[in-house]
Amino acid sequence: MYINIKKIMSEMSPRTQAVLWTLLAAFINTTASTIAKYLGTSLDVYQAAFLKSFFGLVLLFPFMWRLPRAVWVTQQPMLQIFRAVTVTGVLVCSYIALVRIPLVEFQAIQFLKPLCVAVIGIFILRERPVGRRLILSFIGFLGVLIVLKPSGNISYGAFFAILAAILIAIGVVTVKFLKHTDRIETTILYSAIGTTIFLAVPGFIVWRTPSTESLLLSFILGALGLAQSFSLLRAYVSVDLSYVVPVDYSRVILASILGFYFFGEIPSIMTFLGALVIIMATFFGLRR
């Protein structure tokens, strides 16, 4: 029996649609992280990141080709290059972290992103400091410490997971500047081109012939990256960010399941407790 998904979605309220798109994005994000973690056992970090970017760019071009040529031109080339650098850093840091720490721990640390955006906004966007936001950012950081169970040192993988969250936040703030002059499609295109170029040299320095499985999984990662971007854009287009972000916390549950099933990772109580602290800090920080 034929089911008209588009018609069913159109009959839903904007909030319901946003929740479904956010759940889809969370599933895609966690699935992509699982594949990236697996690829890290057979490919060098730079080669894996390059292949993901390359295939994502190849898949993006057919969609971009249908758009007006004005979309291909940016009004802020230097800022677009800067954002491409941050996205490159996010990819590399994420791959380094994923092969060294449990999947659920990586996902929990990534929930620092909204809190990092709030803090960066104070210094870069000159946003007025809000005492509650600063306090909640500090509480969120304490949540990360609980996740890491620090004994005086932060592990190598956890350090890069935190760095990835910070770089993602910087990229989000950069988009706030770019949106006044460039379309979102322009930013996606330049980020895809930039990351592929920046990762080409280190990727080929460590290059070794990938297996058919590695190429197929890298292609899937490129497709998932585009699908996640599309899903998040659809989620954020009609509702307030504070409404859909809490739904994204489902990644912790999914990461726990996938981490246990594929890698035999058993999350500790401290990991869930720290994730809960980060989630609550982010949730109350986004409330108006």
C-alpha cells in the first residue's frame, strides 16, 4: 500500500514535524559516529576524514547545480574559509576522539556545544552577559568532569572530544555572521569544498589503499552528513531552538545501545550522571 509521507508530514503541526526531523538527525548523527568509530580501526584519521568530505562534496554537487548561480558566490570569502577550517578541525578531532573513548561518552561531551555557543556569543557577538547563562555553562562543564571521571588528567580522546565541541560552537557563531550576506546553501557548499581541500594533503600523506568496505562506509558517511544537515535545517526552520534541542538528547540512549552492540562498551553510572547534568544545564539555558 502506497503511503504519502509528504502528505502525512504536511498535516502535522510545525512542532511535531520539528520533533520528528530532530529525532531523525539524532539517529543519523549517532549512526555516523558509530561508522566513523569503526572506520578508525582500519583507516588513518586524516584519510578517513578526507574520504568522508570528498564523498559528501560529490553528493552535494547535483543538488547545488540546480540552484541559481548566485548561490555559488560568497560575499564573505575569508569568513567562509575560516568556517571551513573549523569544520575541518571538528572532523579531525571527532575521529581522534571516537577511536579512543566510548561512543556514549563522546556524544555526552558534544552536548557542551549550546553552552559553548552562549559563552562565545558574549565575547564575539557582544551579547549581553546573563548571570544564569554563565552559571549554567559552569554547571555544564562540571557535568563534563563527571563524565570524564578525572583523576587529575583528561584522557587524550576526551580532550579532542571537548575541542570538537568548542570548534562546532565557533562554527555555529560564524554562521550567525554569514547568514546576513550568504545563503545557507552557500555556506554548506564552501564548507564542503574547504574541508576536502584542507584534508587532501594530510590524507594523501598517510594514504593507503582502502578496502571496498572502507570506501563504501566512507560514501555512506558522506551521505549521512548531508542528510543530517538537511534534517536539522528542516527542524529549525519553523520552531524555536529551545523546543527541539532537548529532543536531541536521545543520542545518549542510542549511543549507549550502539556502543554496547558493536563495540561491547558498557557505560558507567558516572557517564549517565554527567550527561544528565549537561542536559539539564543546556535545557534550562535555552529556556527563555
